[in-house]
Amino acid sequence: MAEETLEAIARALVAPGKGILAADESTGTIEKRLKSIDVESTEDKRRDYREMLFTTPGVGDHISGVILYDETIRQSSRDGVPFTKILQDAGVIPGIKVDKGAKALAGAEGETITEGLDGLRERLTEYRELGARFTKWRAVIVIDGDKIPSAYCIHVNGHALGRFAALSQEAGLVPIVEPEVLMDGIHTLERCYEVTEATLQAVFNELFSQRVVYEGMLLKPNMVISGKECPQQATPEEVAKATIRCFSGVVPAAVPGIVFLSGGQGDEEATANLNAMNALSAHPWELSFSYGRALQAPSLKAWKGEDANVQAGQEALAHRARMNGAARDGSYSAELEKELAAV
Ligand code: 13P
């Protein structure tokens, strides 16, 4: 990239037709993913899997950036080429997850606080030297009845997101601020709306107080959606309208982009919901994706941990990236899904 200001990096990450691949599963999470295809999680297998993803032909066509994990940003392909170089050569910006996970929040049963602030300034300097140009921190907000989330949980997680974002910008890294309201549970779309609105309000209060420059950050939220076990499941149009209405009141227009997480939605569902939002009338931010499972699931299944299936795994990733690229301007459809899947 010619220009490396925070704003230029943020804008490049939400360039038209493109979005982010979240491949920053911690060692524990990737173990679960690999187990689902009966593959043991060794360092070599984790490397093979990420190499398969990152060397997908044309990966940069619809993927603007990849979020890496600490182990992954230090790894190289079997041929010895650093993953960061493979990505840069493909026109993809490397990023890094910098939080150390959600831990039990003292005095608040069932709720968590994300840790990782101690020593963060030094870690950020090292990550930038390794090639990262953006960072991610995920806060987790659970919905359970009327009492959870507590104002306490929302406040401390918002504060930590502010600390993370300010330190990232100081280090010349674009922070992706991720307050995830989980979709697990029986709650309605209306309850998700209320919690998402309160969470985003608290997060932006902290970002403002802690002098974070909105133009040089991205927001990675959940969509406003029905709980997974809610009997009444909202349509993509309902999700789109509720999400945009919620965000219009609380997300400053100066934020260049909103890059949604998939959070356990099916891969085609996540694409259809993003598409429905982009098909609505104009909004001030780019609306894009930063999907983990919704981009990787078909690829992981096709790969099955075997060298012979690398091409099949890559085709599956390229397909989902193309579909989500189409959802960036509202031109995705079920017909397109079938048409291109058949190619
Ligand atoms: P999912 O899209 O699988 O929710 O992952 C996105 C992510 O990066 C969660 O932190």
C-alpha cells in the first residue's frame, strides 16, 4: 500500500467487493475445528490448514485482510515463505488478534471480561514489525433473561476495548473493535436489539473518552438477530432493517466501516443477511464482513486434512469469498449461489 495512515489502512480493509477473513482461532478453538474433521491439532496441521487458506488462487479478489493468531503470524509455508509475505504478495493485509480471551468476570456469574492489556504496548510493537497493520480484540456479551448482561459487564468490556483501541492506534495499527453479543439463547430479535444498542453506546462512550480516532478504526459487531433457539426466526430483511436502525443511532458516521462477525450463523445465512443490509438505502459506513466460520466451514469440510483435497478446500473458500463480495453491494442471490457453485 502506497499510503499507510490509519485511515488509509481502514479504508483498504473495507474496499468495495472485499472483506476480512478471520483466521485467528486460538490454539484451543482451532483444535475444536480440526476435531470436527477428525484431524489432530498439531503445529504442522495448523500450518497446513492456514497455508491451504492463504495460498488460495485469487485470494485477494474478495479478501482485503486476514486476522492471524500469535502462532500463525510467526509461521511460514512448507516451502519456508512467511505467511505475512504470502498474504502481502496476494494484496491482502495481515492483521492480528491481540486479546488473550474471555475470562470469568469477578462477582458476575455467567459473564466474562476479555483479558490481555498487560504488556500490550510492547506486543503491538512486535506485531507491527512482523507485518501486521491492524489488530482485533473481542469482548463477549451474553444474553440470559432480563438480568444478563449486567451494566457492570458491558462497562468493563467497553473500557478494555477503549484501552486496546487507543494503544493500537498509538502503535500505527488499525483497531478492529469487536463487542460480540452472542446469538446463543432463546431471546428475541428485540432483546438482541436492546442489548446491542446498550453495548455499542457504552463502547463508543469509551472510545470517545479514550481519544480513539474514529476514522482510523473499524467496528466488528454482531448483527441484530433472533437468538439461535428463539422459535421466531427473523428474515434477512428483518435482520437488515433492525441492524441498520440500531446502528444509525449509536455508531458515528466517521467510522469507515462495520465488518460483521458471523457468530454461528450458517454460511449462506450470513451472506444473505449482509446482502440484505447493503440492498437497503444508503448508510454512512461501508458494511462488510469479517467472518470466521461462515467463510471457512465449507473449506474445512472439503479439505479434510488431506493434501489431495487442497484444491477443493481452496475452491470452497474462493466461492464463499465471491458470494460475500457480491453481498457487499447487494447483488447476491440464491441463483448466484447455485450458478457459481456449479462452475
Ligand atoms: P465468526 O465469524 O466465526 O463469529 O468469527 C469471527 C471472529 O473473529 C470472532 O472473534
